[in-house]
Amino acid sequence: MLLATLAAGLVPGAGAAAARPLAGAAARRCVPEHAPVLAHDARVWIYRTRPRSGPAATLACLAGHAGHMTLLAPTRLNLHVSLARFEFAGNVVAYLSTQSGVDSGSTQLVVADVAARRVLRSTAAGQRVDAGILRSSAVSRFELTAHGSIAWIVVQTERRQRVGASVWAAPREGAPRLLDFGTGIDPASLALSGSTVSWTDAGKQLTAPMP
């Protein structure tokens, strides 16, 4: 149902030591001046570099600290990779990384600890075959905890008709677990309350503890 894992250029930045604290105005923003900001919350900022030539990199930094983590390396192999739908929880960020071809593509659900400068998870979570006409699967929603555990819903289609959906959850480290599968799952129903994830299947709310 899911694709084999692809690296998609998602590598930690150089060094794994904790970032150095900044002082003054810099403590409120860790992004270089004039760098395009893609997303942020109070703690984590995602931005793109502005090289004079060649591909740009996508980096993450922790507010109030020096240094960064590389989410997408500035290589030509990554020219067809895009990052989107950033979600934040504490020092952790989750997002979708999609590698696109002429009429196909694959998507990874990535979880990264920006403070530790470490990718915790890169799990295959979507695909597109024949421009999505023949077959596709896509993440409709995901929920993240500050510890790094995550839950998500994947919707499957064939010939652009929905054929089912699956609910998954995964710990900070370790294999994902299938929580539910069926045609009655509401793709937008996933919610997180404390350490419990919930979703709706055939009009009934179901729950499970986050791993």
C-alpha cells in the first residue's frame, strides 16, 4: 500500500551538537536577513537560502539559537523535490516531501527534531501513477506531538475514485502501526487531544493512544 522509503535529500545539517543560544533581537528570529521564510511558529523557523547560482537549500533553525538543520540539500537531484504542509510541536517539525516525475511521483512523511538536528522519520505516505489517473494515494491530514510521535490518514484512489483510507500512527522511533482501514473513514477527521488520537469511521468516533 505504501511506497519504499526514499531519502529525497533529507539529511541533518553538519554536526549534532545543540545550537548556541543567541541574544537580543536575534533570539526572536534565527533566519538570515532577506531569506524567504516558508513557515514558522514560536520556536522553529523554516526558510530557503538565496544562492547567487545553483539550487537553493531548505533549512530549519531554532528561535534563539545559532546554526541550522538541512531539510533539503541544494543539489540538482533535488530540483524536483518539494516540501510542504509544515506542522510544528515543540522543537519537532513534520512535513511532506514530494518527488515529482513527468507523470508520477512519491511522497514521504518526514519528522525532524530541529534542536537535535536529526531526521526521526521518513516514511513513504503517497504515490501518483499516470498523473494520478490510474492510481494514487495521499496524506489528507497528520497530527504531531512534541516528543516526535505522529499519526496520519492516507486516502487511496483508483481512476480518480476514492477506494479507501487508512489511519496510521508511529512512535518517535520504530515502525508505523495501522490503526484502521476502510471506505468509511473521514479523511479530515483526525484530531489529537493530549496523548490520544481520534478519527471518524462510518460516522463513529474511534480513538487510540499515541505511540
